[in-house]
Amino acid sequence: MKFEEFELERNQSLFEHKVDFNLSESGLHPLPLKDILTREEQQSLLDTELIYGYTKGTPLLRDRITGLYEGANRENILATSGSAEANFIAIMTTLNPGDELIYMVPNYLQIRGIARSCGVKVIELPLHEELGWQWDIDELRSRISKKTKMIAVCHPNNPTGSIVSADNMRGIIDIASENDCWILSDEVYRGAELNGIESPSFYGSYEKTIVNAGLSKAYRLPGLRLGWTVGPRDYIEKAWAFHDYTSISIAFHSDWVASKILKKERRKEILGGTKKHLNENLNTLREWVGSLDGKLSMNLPQAGAIAFVRIHMNESSEKLTYHIRDNFSVLLTAGKWFGLEGFLRFGYGPPNQYLSAALERIGTSLKKI
Ligand SMILES: Cc1ncc(COP(=O)(O)O)c(C=O)c1O
């Protein structure tokens, strides 16, 4: 088995720590532990022995995660190293070579890359900008075949920041259940909605549903590498056995911290801060795009610290990204790396002053084209 290159992550890994300004991240600026743990908790963390822990995640952590999904109990949860591992495990344990997977595009192309590398046929179904970056449900219906084993959504979506509409959600669930295929919903941006109303999870609407998520985006803790997969009990058992081969267990101190911050009140406080920060920064980005004499335009995102911005210049997304990176030391991400040419993704989650300074540089760079 040979894995194809994950262009987005490769470009980030190579340059994110080299540039003056990194706008390639999709989450909000990370939080330090001192801002989210009490003094006693900080001391207690220092005193904690770093054992292997429970390979499924501690019972306390899994109980806390159940609080995010109606109807879930501890046996429906496996803690993973980021939602990235959760996605990997979900594909490896449910699909076989020759199966078909219907996939949202544009998207964070991790699931596409893993599935294709394993011999799964990935059918890319476009989100339509004119529909507010939604699927046309009739189009989805027309692409289902006997070989379709999974419909994979990213909800809220990276890179567009769109949330699957209630009608589309119903349609996807109906089509999946009529055709006995899995729904895999990557919900890592859930909790980072600009209006502060958490988008409904796909979990619980249909038995063969897997939801993957984690603390990297809305909770601003990517360095914990804390994610999870939620699904039916027999799927979790298989996923757990596969996890013995990937990371065995998550880092014990990450489990410990996550158990604290997923307490209802603490969670609410963090997500409140997320909403405020997102709205402030989106205003900054929107004003800046408006000042560019039509060189760029954007549909407003509904969630995530990401905006998918249309290019109105005669340049490819990759060329423009490299030009801005190499001459002005600002890292953006190219639409091509999400499966759609003609766009740039702006990560607008850094501190506001940093964002403004980066945008000013990009403004200068665009004048030079
Ligand atoms: C849609 C989506 N899923 C999964 C991931 C992986 O995130 P993590 O492993 O940090 O939870 C990302 C990262 O950007 C993402 O955008």
C-alpha cells in the first residue's frame, strides 16, 4: 500500500514555522494551559504520573465526551490522537478495496487520500457555492450504487466554513439508510460557529453513523492531539483493536486535561471566547477583502476560523500562494489543495493584530501582480 502525498499538510509542515505570518491554520490561536486550568489543577497535573492510561481513553474522559452526543454512552467512544487518527481508523476498519465512498469537495482531503491509497474508489461530489456551499441532494442520490459503502461529510466544512443545512442532513441520512451505507461525519469544527449555536451532530440519527472530532479547533488545543471517534459499539470494538497498531493510547496528560476542560461550564466558557474572537477577526478580514477593488471576494463562513476566498485575478491558487509565501513571508493555503481551483483559504484565527499585519502584507503582494 502506497499513500499519496497529502498536499495541504505537506505544504504546511514545510513552511509553517519558517514564515513571518502563518495564515494556513484552520483553528483559533491556541490557549495556554494556565488560562484554562485552575492553580490546583495545574499543580495536580504536575504531580500526575504519566502512565499509559486506558487505551480507549479513561472512563471519565469518555463520559465527558458522551455529553456532546445525545444517546451516546461510554461504549460508543474511543479517544484518539487527534481527529486525524480517528479518520484514519474509521476508513481502515469499515472499507475494503473496491468499495465506493461519496465525498464532499472542496474538503480537507485526508479521508480521500487514505481511502484512495487503500483501493477505495472515491466519488467526489461538489458543494455548490451558489447553494451556500451545500450539496444538491438529487445529485447525491444519482451517484449512489450498490458499491457505495460510505458517505463522508465534513460538517462544518473545511475550507468553506459551511454547515450542512437541516434539509440536506435529512436527505443524507435518508439516502444512507435506504442504501445501508455508513455516514462518516468529520465534525472537528463543531463548536466554532460564528452565531454561537452549535450545529447538530449527525450522531444518533441513524445506526451506521460515525462521528469524528476533537479539541484542536473550537477548543483551541491542537497541541494536546486529542480527538475521538463515536459510533456503534461493534464499530468501536474494531476501531479499538486497530488503535493497538496506530498509537495504542492517547497521551495520558492530554486525557487528563481534556477531562477537565470538557466539564460543561468550562466548555461553555471556552466556546464563548471562541465565538467572540471569530466574529472580531472575521470583521477584520471582511473589511480587508472589501478594500481590494474586487481582486478577491468571499461568501461568509458559518463556522471555523477559515474563509474560502475567490480569486478574481488571472493566477492559479498555487502560484498565488507561492508568490505570497516566497516574496512576502505569509503562508496561505491554495484552493487546489482542497480540490477546488480558483480560491485561497485564509485562516483568520490568530490574534487580531497579527492577522491585520499579515493582511497588510498580502495587500502589498497583490498590488505587485
Ligand atoms: C476537517 C478536518 N479533520 C481533521 C483534521 C485533523 O485535526 P486534528 O487531528 O488536529 O484533530 C483537520 C485539521 O485541520 C481538519 O480540518
